[in-house]
Amino acid sequence: MARSLKRISGLRLCDEVVNQIEGQILNGDCQPGDKLPSEGELAEQAGISRRAIRDALKILETKGLIEVRKGSGAYVARNDYEFYLASIMDNVRSYLSDARASLVNILQFRILIEGSAVAYLANKQDPARLDALNENLATQRKALTSKDAKLYNKVHLEFHAALVEGLGNPIINMLYEQVSLLIRDRMMLISQDLSVMENSISEHKEIVDRIIEGDSAAAREALDDHFRHALSNLSP
């Protein structure tokens, strides 16, 4: 059951309402299916206009946290962090697409994230993670031998995602995935070229070999080389 809202003062009235209700949902005070107080009740509790409440409810609905039913009221839709973060990431991807994030911007972001990941993996030496990366490389080679661009694209994306997953941070994983999707189609197009596929696999192996050696600096350097070549291949 939702708690009463605190009195609100200041210029960002709508944002304050969003923060309070969002917090109540995510900390478990409100359960899926719970009905929120009416707009009038919320406005009275917070000491602000019904319009500000209405705007806040629209934002919460966009985030996927509540469902506003016409003639009935607002109900809690979900209260799990994974769904909440996923809805945020969908909005991030839409924003990046609309803002026409450049190829250089995207690859710079990936280098920052994956550079930290390969250095972390080189220092950590997680046998299970290293085995998984080597298995992925074997599948990449199989795709090259059979000239299967569709399979290669699948395992190529999985290879880079596996590096990032090694950091063990679900928020980074979700943000990385959304940014990577922005160039997925272009990656699929260039991988039809078998020479590009062969060179990329060789570069992936170099990254894994340096990780296995425990040389974080060399692993970062191998990754930088890989992305430098990727930028050249992906550029129009």
C-alpha cells in the first residue's frame, strides 16, 4: 500500500512526485496491482496541482512502473529493478537513435567499457569465463569455414557481450547492449566479407590470448587495435 506523499515545494513539482512514487514502488511499499490514491488525493497530500500529479503519472507510466486505466485510476504495474532498468534502456536507445549518435561516439563508448572489461578479466583470471571465450572463438572459426555470416554475427556480438559481462555489473550490461544495437545492422552487413570476418576472428583471439597471459595492458592494446580496424570497416 502506498504511503502518503510528503509536502512538496520548489520548481520541479512533477519530478518530485515521480521520485517519491517511484521510490515507494521500487522499495516494495507498493506491490503490483496496488491502486494508487486518486489524482485529487495525491495533489492534496503533496500540496500541488492535479496537473502536476497528472504529468507525474504519465512519466511513471512511460517508465513502465504504473498503468493508468481510464475511469478507474492508476495501478502499480511492476516493481522489479530489471524491468525498470530495461524500460530506461529502451528510452536511452530511442534517444541515441533520434540524436543520431555517430559511429565514433558509439565505438568510443564501447572501447571505454570493453577496455575496462578486458583489463579486469586479465587480472581476475576466471577459468569459466576464459573457457567460454575460447568456445566462442571456436564457433566463430566454424562460421568462417562454413561461410555462415548469420552465425558469425550472432557469436561476434556474444563475444563482446561476454567481455562486458565479466565485469559483473547488470547496469553496464544493459546500457552496453542498447548502445551496441545501434550499429548491429551495419556490423551484419560488413561481415558478409569473409576477409573482414577472418581478420576480426584473429583479432578476437589476440584479445583472449592477452587476457589469458594476464597482461591487462596488452589486452587493452589488442582491443584498441580491433576497434580501430572496426571503425575503418564500418565507416561509410
